[in-house]
Amino acid sequence: MKYLTPNKSNSQPKPESSPQKEPKKAGTDYLELLARWIVALISLPVIFISHIIAQFVTPGTPGYKLVGAIGFWIGTLLSTDSIWQVLFQGKPIFPWFEQEWIGWIGWLQLPFNVLFWISFGISALVQVMEARTLRGKDPQQALHEFEDSKQYTLGTKPTGNIDLT
């Protein structure tokens, strides 16, 4: 086997290039750095608040679940008022748009009223059914199902007379 001997150009170590000298910073560079710091300092509260809000609107985060739970319970309580009035002929729980309501003493008595808990349970079931119906459904499919359920049409018009008496 023949060994190749390096020629002179390859055998000599290459002198390392001297490090390039950094250009001295001009006054505009310092002004730019100062401007960046000022912008960062001014935007810090906004960034902080946006990170907090992101915890409440990003799916899967604890804040998102908390907002969902609060919305569920408030919606259930508002719906309970309607069921309470319609099914059990109770006085309105909330004073909005009402001349007469249960009052603050009535609120203290509500937890001991079985009919209130029945209406609360019905309301919670309605909320859960609505959520399961709407969650995860393709909007086009939901629209199609809604349009189908909205109007029922007969294949042919009825030919007989209808006696309403």
C-alpha cells in the first residue's frame, strides 16, 4: 500500500485568523437599546395580564375549567328560577323584572325546601343535555339537523275535511 506524503501546502499549519474587532457602538445603538427597554417595561403589565387571561381561555387549563364550572352553575341557578316558578308555583328567586320575590329571608330558607332541589336537579339535567347536544358537533351537521326538526312537511296535502268541533 502506498502512503501519500503531504505536500508543503497541506503540511503547514494555517495561521488562525485573528478575531474580528467588533465595531464600537455608536450613540444610536444605545438609544435603540434604551428604546427596547422602555417598550418592554411599558408592555410588562399588559403581558402579565394577557398570560393570566390566557389561563382562562385556553382549553384544558385549570382556569378554563373554572370558568366553565362557574358558567354552568350560574346558568343552572338562573334556569332553576324558571322551573321553580312554572312547575311549583314558587315566588321568583331573583328580583329582576318582578314586583314580588322571595327576599333575603327566602334565600336562607331555600336550601331546606325539597321542591327547590327538585327544580335545581331538573335544571342541571337540562344544562347537561344541552351541553352534550352542542359540544363537539359539526356546525353544518347541527344546522342540517335543526332545519330538519324545524319544519315537518307532508308528502301530499291532506284531501279530507277536518272537523274541529
